[in-house]
Amino acid sequence: MSSVPTPSDPPRDPPMRLRPRFALAVLILAPLASAQYAERPALVGSGAKAVDASGRSVASPRVRAVHTTDATLAGGTAWLIGRDPWLAYQLGRDLNFREFRERDGVFDAHVSNLAGPMPDGTTAKITANNQTSCLGCHNLPNGTPGGGANFSKDSGRGRNSPHYFGAGVVEMLAIQVRQRILEQVDVNQDGWISAAECQAAPGSCVVPSGAGAMIDYGSVHLSQGSTGVPALNNIFRVWYLDANGVVVPGATSIDGVNTFGFNFEMVVWGWGQGVGRSALNPTNRAFLWDPFKAHGGLESYDPSTTLDPDGDGVSVPTLAGAIQFPATHQPTDKGANLDPLGFSRDDPDGDGYLNELSEGDLDLGEWFMLNAPRPAFAGTPQEYAAGVRALRSMDCLSCHVPDWRIEAAGNGFAGDRRFFDLSTTWNAQAGRLEGQLLPLTNQVGGVEVRKLGSFDVAGLFSDLRHHEMGEGFAELDFSGTVNTTWRTPPLWGVGSGFPWGHDGASLTLADAILRHGGEAAAARAAWVAASPGVRRLALDFLAKLVLYDLESLPTDLDGDGVISDAFVVAGVDTGVERFYAPWLFDQPVRIQGLVSNIDGVTIRSFAPTNRERAYGMNLLLLRDGDLDGWPDVWDAAPGTPGFRDGVQ
């Protein structure tokens, strides 16, 4: 970031973090400004329309976040991630679930128009400009990284929206698998695979899960010996490079004349587009800006995605630590026309709204997705073990690989990049899921530094491969192409996945299993041949692999080993101790507390009384004096609302 004024913010209260060695304290309250225009920030009884007593609605105003790499610039994304990571998490959560408005530039010139070509190059693929929020599809449970909605894509049968609980874990494993293959093949360690390295490589790229399984991801051997295309599993997308390892646009193979090697990505988001087409998005960041454009018409300007100094199609890591793949995934706003204040004036969709999603927005959205908690098992350890045995007896686990391991940082691995883990267990006596917050950082000089250690991933249940699944899962797409190749969906969360299958056509888990064919035909036959008792064990087990409502999950937040029934935050009793990020900010949200509702009933209102201070609204790079969505540092008229560019 350039042209940033000298920090002059009023000091915030001394940092407080809900970790075992810290205690909560009463905050000095700042008054709620009367002119604020956010989704639902007002208090019960205020007479305002934008009230939410549950405290679950978006409370932060829409302000474009400013990307920084200097962690001393208050309110910039590097500062937020290092100094107030829970606020960064919540702002990213709000970006994921915010309902964008016309004043934010949502939609292009046409609403619900057809867009994107199918394999025939003509037939439209999706209905574009049809959602104002990620929450429109990823909404079960509401306000979480859930899934559940079925929408028209590729086929009139539709596609099920996947949940993205555990999204960071899935992304880290995908990047780790790619690194494992490079370890085996990239002899000179230049980050890409030459034709000579293809010829010298082993017959198959077999990668350890780190928890006992060995997974065959195909071969890098070329189809014509020294030229052609590699035979990697369809979950990988490949692009081709010149002799210097630079992307050759439009190349479709290694030819020994213009192209001499290839690079690749694992595309873990999306069910699968068909042979040779992989799926949709290789990273969480792309999984954010791509649907925002496709379904919301919101253009992203994101140099973090395209920062590729050596031109091999792989970026340097983002603030969250994930490499991106600009060879295949780039936002449409290229930033060719930069404003002197630092934002893009390109406006590719021509709607007059500039820089609709900033690089900083994507930093925060990616941060939330990286740290999205994992699904849970709502049962006892004995029930878990019995279910795994039942699945293993029918050979289900040869594809639905249960466990993985994220390797610690070093030797080309990035380590576990999250800043916390939320561990869930089933309390049989209470009949509920419960959580325990596990910090994954060390505090150094007031900054939360991630440990980047190893992490054992239990219960993913996927080999992260594509398989040919036979007629039962065949999709006749809009253009007439038939697809039977799909990614092995992780089973974690499958108990909450009604309906099931890529198309949502299976109304029971048993029906989804009976649709298996092709490479899974033997497992289907084993299912049919199994005793009713074994099948029931398996179905009961799958039903307990669940998603859950994050913000009502009883959770030990402060590390004292107890889930309090009267958890006090900033001097106010908040009820049962639960997973609620605003109570973990450096300046925790202070709730309104006990009030009388319109019926004269006393309720506990979770509306925030210290929103400005808690959400850092007066921090240098978050301050938006005229509440037009443009931070003052990017606003040529910070006292006059101008939703299009800060001025107009």
C-alpha cells in the first residue's frame, strides 16, 4: 500500500485476548454514532429499524478493507491479522455473509442473466447475477460456512452447494499434496516439471495421507513420451511453460518447440466439471472472489492473486499464507488504472462502482475461510470406532480416506496456518456438542504469531481425487455432454447434507450409496451384500457426521476447563459460554444485556453497545467518516458520501 497517512488514531484500550492467561475486563464505552448505516447495529428499544437482539446479524459497516503488509498500520489487514485476529476473522465472516446492496455495486447490467460457456463453447453454463450474498447458497446452518442450497449449474438437475466448514484444512491438504508430487518429480526444485523430469519420474505419483493411507494421483509421464500431456488425476489442472518456466497462454501440451514443461494445481472446490476440466477453484481466496463475480457481479481487484515474479503461474503466499494460481484463476479487475490513493479505477463491468471488492476484503474473507471450524461427530468414541469399522468392511475407506496429517512448516511445507482450532466433542450426559478453543499462536511483542506446526486431521473421509462413478451419477449437461467423473466428497458434515449427491437428487444417504458405480461398483456391491446390521451401523455413523451452529455451540473460550452458565464479558452476563468471535476481540463486544421487549418480557439482548470501539471503526485504515463504504484514506471527499468511488 502506498500514500498512507501517518497513524493518528486515538489509542485503544490495552489488548485483551481470551486465552488462559488473560481475563476479561469492563470496557470504557464509546457512544454509538447516530448516523451509522450498517445492517443491524442498533439497540433494542432504540426505535431504529436496524435492530437484532440475537447479535447474529452483520454489525460492522461496509468499508473496503485496505491491504497492507506493514503490521504497524492500524486497521490495515496485516495489522488486523497480527494484532486483532479475531476481529479480522469476524470482518471476514461478515464479508462472507453480508447482503450487498446496489450502493455497494452488486450485480452487473443484467440480473439473472445467463453466463459462461459449456464445453461446446456456446451454451450458457450458469445463471449469473442472482445472489446478493454468499449466504444465499451457503446457508445451512444460517450464518455459518454451511451449504445445502441447490442451484442451476451445468445441468437442469442442479448442483448442491458444498459447506465449507474446515475450508482451511482442505486447502492446506491440497497444497500439501501438490508439494508432495513436486518432491517426487521436480528434481531441480525450480517449482515446475520439465519434459525430462516427466520421463525420469516414477510410474505413479503416490502420496501419503500422513495417517497410513497411500493415494495414487496418476502419472506425470507424457502421452507421447517426450511430448504430450501428463496423466494426472482429473482433480489437477495443468498449464504449460516455456523453456524458462514461464506460462505460455493457450498452450495445450508440451510440444518441445514452444513448451517444455508444465505446472499444476489441485482444484478442491467444486464437484467436478468432467474429464479434462477438473472442478472450479483451487484455493479459498478464489472460492471467494470467483462466486462473488459470477453470482453477485462484484468485481475484485487482487494483486495478491497475481503476484507471480517468476511467471510460472504460481503466486507468492498471501497474508493468510496460501499460494494462488494466476495461470488459471485471475479476477477481472486488473488494476491497469490505479487511483493515486491506491485503489483500482478499472471498472470492468462498467457499472460506475469502482473496486467493489478490495484486496483487503479478500485478505479478511480468506482469513475467515482459513480458520472456519471443522465439522463434528455427534456421538461417542465407541460409536465412531464402530462406524469406521463398518465402512472399512465394505471397502468404503479406500476412497473415503478417514485421516490426514498437515505437516509442520519446513522442507517446502507451510504448516498449519490457522490461528486457532475449535475441537468438538459429544457430551452424552448433556446430550449436546461442546467445543474447546485451542490457540495456535504465540504472542510476541503484542502480535499473535502462528505456530505453523503439524496437525492431525481426523475424520475428513476423502482421498481428494476424482473418480469415474458410472451411470448412477451421470449428468447430462445443458449442452448434451455427459459427465460421470466426480470428486470424492469429504464425508465430514454429511449427516447434515440433505439432500445428497452433486445434484441433490438423493433424498436419503442410502440412495446416494446405491447410486455408486464405475470405480465404486465393488463398494456398492459390498454394501448390498452386507448384513442389515452393518448397513445400519454405517448409516447411523454417517448421520452423526454433522455441521452445527457455530455461534450457539457451548464452548470453553477462556481455557479454564469449564463451560460457564453465566459467562461475563465486559462486565455483562452473556449466558452460556459459547463460541462467539466478538467476545474475543482485543476490545470485546459489550452486549446490551437484560431488557424488556415489546411484550414486556425480559430478554437478553446481544446487540452491541460499543460497536465503534470493538470493531475498530476509528482505526486509521478502517475509518469511514461519511459511511459511503470508502475508507477515508481512499476517499477524495471523506466528508461527502459517494458510493461509486468515494466522491460520486
